[in-house]
Amino acid sequence: MLCRETLQSVASTLYEVIDLAERCGSSDAVRHGTLQMQSDIDSLAAKLDLNLHDCALLVKTSLLSDATVPVVSAPELAVASVPVLNQQLNVRELLARLHIGNAEAKHRVVDSLLKVIREDEKSVLSVFSRSSILAMIQLLSAGKPKVREKAATIICLLTESASFETLLVSEGVLPPLIRLAKFGSLVGQEKAVITLQRLSMSSDAACAIVRHGGIRPLIDICQTSDSITQSAAAGALKNLSVLPKMRQSLADERIVKVMINLLDCGTVLGSKEYAAECLKNLTATNDHLRQSVITEGGLKSLLTYLNNPIPLEAAVEGVLDTKQATTSVIYKVSGPAEVKKLVGEFGCIPLLINLLEAKSTGARVVATQAITIVMSCPQNARELKKDEKSIPNLVQLLDPSPSNTAKKVCNCLFIDAFIK
């Protein structure tokens, strides 16, 4: 179809060229005037340039060779391989149309692509090229919000396949995504932030998001949104916090306070979990950020979250992982004596003892670390001895089995402190 339309356009332009050439050689040329003739020539030259551009695009996208494929008769359409072939040809034509026509035509193309993707995502992904991705990225800055939303939706779907992530970033997808996250409609913002969350799992993409000013829009969404967009923004920030060199940039935007607020008030499933993981990363090596957790009132929030029951709608293992992350933050910030005392006063000791029973070795290790550091406070040591589960759980940590790596943390100093 696209080949036929392009050839018809070329033929129409050539007829106009012939007509103009005949007029130039006739007596009408003088009557029409030189300026009019020059205007007609310039107009035709522009049409020819456009025709050449469209023809070159057809050759580049292999649609001309596809046009020579024999037409399939109606009964043959039932054959399984034929619809797949036709679908791929149709998708290639749609992708080529992203480069041809006005904004309204491209809007219709995006609609058609979305429909095809929902019906057969694999067929679309198999023929998506660099030029198609670039054209889709350009539509993220289109004049009409609906076009931007649909382009963001397609790009979001592309990021479900890891094979497109590097190409998307190299072709410049991050700046328009960040703009959409900041100024876009609710739908456009949601798709943009989910895409940023997925892309931020790559360290190179995460650094690029920070360079392009992506932290502030994500922070703002965490503070204002109460939808899946909030959870995705928190997830993206958590991914950024994995990189030590990004932590100061995050701290400059007051991320500690924002994550603590999410622990207190986050309503969307995943938001609190991402916040706890983010705080764990931020406090891993930075004493200043550890102090910030305390000065921003984060200790109470962490202990409250640790004390909360596991929500029924959440995956149990996932929440236990987050409880482990929360315990890790408590361990990191519990250096000062007054903090250790607060941990005990808030009733955290029984929670840490219960965490020693976790199936996860990591959870047992971090619980042991936290208990070791807070029990230097006499009040906490007495609380530990009173708990009837403390001795059995601690003895379990001394299991000589090679799989019990938590035993390494349960050292002699810990046992001596408990016996005292």
C-alpha cells in the first residue's frame, strides 16, 4: 500500500514536471511571467526532494523488496505462517510511515502500532529498527498530548525487552522522558516514569538520568502522587541509590526526608519497600547520610515499619527482604548510645530476635549484626535475656553446617556479651 501510494505521488509529480516543461517552451511562459515560473519550479523541486526522500526510505526499510512478495489468496490466509509474514510486512509499513506525512498521519500510525503490539507484540519487536526508535522518540515531543502519551506507551512496552534499552538511551530517549515525567499528562507521566524505572537498572542509564536532571521530577512525584507512578518513581530512585557516586546528588535533593515520608505515608504497594531499600543503599557507606536518617526522624519510621504486620496482598518473601533492608538501616545508624537506647525503648529487640528465624541467611546475618551493636546498651541486653526465644535462636546460629554463613557473624564477643 505504501509503495503504491509513493509511486502514485512520484508519477503525479513527474506529470507536473512535464506540464511545466511544456509551458516553459510555449508562448504562455512570457504571459505567466518569470517570477511565477520560478515559483512553480521551486515548488516542483521541493516535491521531487520529498519523493526522493520517501523512495530512499522505502529502499532503506526493504519495503520495495517486500512489495514483490506474491499476493496471498484468501483461502491461504488460514495457514499459520502466512499471517505472521503479512503481519511483519504490515508492521514494517507502519514503521516506515512514522517518517512520512504530517502529525495527524503519524498519530494514526501510532494508534495502529499500539493495536498491533497488543495483538502480537513479538511481530512488532522483531522488525523495530534504530530509525523507528528515533522516530518514536521524536514523537515524545509532539505537539498533541495524546500523541506523546501513545508514543510513551510504545516506548514503555519496548523496555520490557532488555534488547532495546541501550539503543533507546543512545538515541536520546532520556531528556524527553524526563520532560514528560515533569510536565506530562497523568498517562504520559505514568508511562515515562515506569520507563525510567526500567532503564535506571542499568548503571550507565542511571548516571545519564542524573546528568539530565531526572532526580528532581522523580522526587516531586514521590511527594505528590498516590498512584502506580509514585511506586515507579521510588523504584527509579532506589535504582539510582545503588551507585555510590550518585548518592550525594540524591542527598542534595533531600531524598532521605522523602524516603522517610514514604515509609510513613506511602499508600501504593511497593512504595514503602522501595523507600526502605533506598535508605539501605544510602546508609551503606556514608556517615553523613546515616546521621541524616536520625536527624530527619527516620529511626521511628524504620522501627514502625519493622513492627508492621506483613500485608496480605504483598508477596511474603518480598516483604521479608524489605524488613531485612530496614534492619540493615537500623544497624547502620545505631552507633550513638542514644540511638541504641531508642531502638530498645521502641520494642525492637523482640522483632530482631524473630528475624533470626527467617529462612533468608541475609536476614539472619543482618539481624545478628543489629542485635550485636544495640545490646551494648545494658537495657537492651537485659531485654534480650528476658525473651524466651533468644537462646534457641542464637544457638541455631552456631550450627556448624557450611550453609549457615550467619555463624560467622555470631562471634565470641556476641556470646560473651549475652552470657554477661
